[in-house]
Amino acid sequence: MNLTNKDRLFEAIEKTDRLLPAARTLGRALHLLQDAKSTLLDIAQLINCDSALAVDVLRCANSAYYSRASRVSSIGEAMHVIGFDETKRFVCLAVAQKATNRELKAYGISAEDYWVESLFNGYFLEDLIRRIGDADPAEAYIVGLLRFVGRLVIDSVIVGSPDLSEWDGNTVLSEWEQSQVGLTHSNVGGKMLRKWSFPPRLCNAIESQNSTDEIQHASSRLADCMRFVSEILPEGRSFTLIDPKAGGVIPCEEDHPFLITHKLKIDTVAAVYQTAKNSCASIREMMRGATGALRGGTGDVRDKGPRETRDWDF
């Protein structure tokens, strides 16, 4: 049987549990975290079912970045000390890091650049939602981190198909994805999150990020912010824009409908942009330093070359 490129894509989506098993744990954890009847024990037991994820959460909770007064040795203890919101953040950071610290050969994007771009989007969307209000910044952080998760599946299909072409670096990314596999990363990302049992509003935000069809995609504060972010933040292009020392101009005008609707000034968006760059640079340096100290190296992993399952040491 000859499979179309879209058929190959759907097959790849069905295999995403093997690609990233911790993501399903995160989806279930989000439901528990939002359930008033859930206890710390319920959530700790769920995270402990994935030993690799549990280790990553503990490393993150004990990292210098969070400056905890004393080390924690169990998920239950970590949750008791840091609370639900920080646990949600730790789990999401660990899952997103595992998902995005991979080379995207078809896109021409290195593992580190993919991770950095995802981290930057997480910080940006979180701060933007916090300034607007009427939505959960923690959920915005999750959506930002996983904004490009659909690229994983698209990349695997294109790399494994000799009849498909890699991105030329100039074509609009969504147009190239559509021409190669029949869907964009936002379509695929939404399907992946649904498969992993993420809350519908998070799936919708991911799926509708490049859409202007208000009828097809139910509007929400989070989805509105995602669509705005997709307009002003680069997709897989120059990462000098994420360098806190670089300039960078927000491609947005004062009369942008999103700014008018939410009573924001362009200076506010610029401040969110700079804060996200600073936060991203801070955690990158912390991670590099920890990696170097643990491995006896310089802390700079760029000369090690991408490895599909390479993880940062928190």
C-alpha cells in the first residue's frame, strides 16, 4: 500500500508516545493540578510513575536557578515545599526540554536553537498573559514552551522520506510544511497535545496559533495571545533576536488590534520581549554551567554535536 505524506504524518503522530512518553504524564498531571479534589500524593504518585521525568523534576527543583535553601529528595517533598504552581512549571520544563532538545534536520535547526526558541516563547507568553490578566500565566508558559512541538513529527516524516525536501530557510515555514506533509506544525501540535490528554484550551491555543479563522477556532484569551505571538516572534530564524545584548525590533504597530483590544502599549510588548530574553539567557547559562561542572567540561555543549536524546543536567 502506498501511503501519502499526510498518511505518514498521521502514523507518526500515533507513535508519539514512544517519541516522548513523559508528555502523556504531563497531560494527566495538568488535569490533577486543576482538580480541587487532587492531593499532593495523587500528583506525586503520577510523576513517580515516570522515573526519568521524576529525576528531571528533582534536578530542576534543586538547581541553582531556583535557589532553594535545602535540597529535596522526593517528588512529594518537592511539591510540599514549592507548591502546585511550581510543580507544574518544573514538570513542563522537564518535558519540554526532552521534546525540544533535539536536532531538526529538515528545518536546519540545531538541538540547542530549538530548545532556546521554545524556552523564549514560554517566557514571552507567560509574561504577556500576566500583564493582560484573565488567564493562567502557568498555562501560557506551557503553551509557549510547546508552541513548536509539532515540528518533531513533521521532521521525522520529512527526514525519512527521500521524496520530500528540507526547508530552504526562505519560504514561510507554515507554507513549506503544508506543501510537504499537508499540515502545519500548529495542526500537528494540537493533535499531539490531544493525544496526550492535555486540557482542550491548551490544545486549541497551539492549533490555532497561525489561524485567523475566528469561526473555526473558538476564541479565548490564551488563543488570542498565541495568534499575536505568532505574528511578532520569529519562527526558526535568527536567534540573535533572542540574544539579550542584541537589539531587535518588535514587528508591531501601536494600532495593532490586539494591543487596542487589551489596552497595551508597544513599549509594554517591548518590555515583555526584553524580559523574556533576559530570563532565557539566565537559564541557558545556568544549564551550561551545571553541564560543564558535572561532566568536567567547559559548560558549553555546542561543540558536542546534537544527539537525539541529549538532556541538559539541571
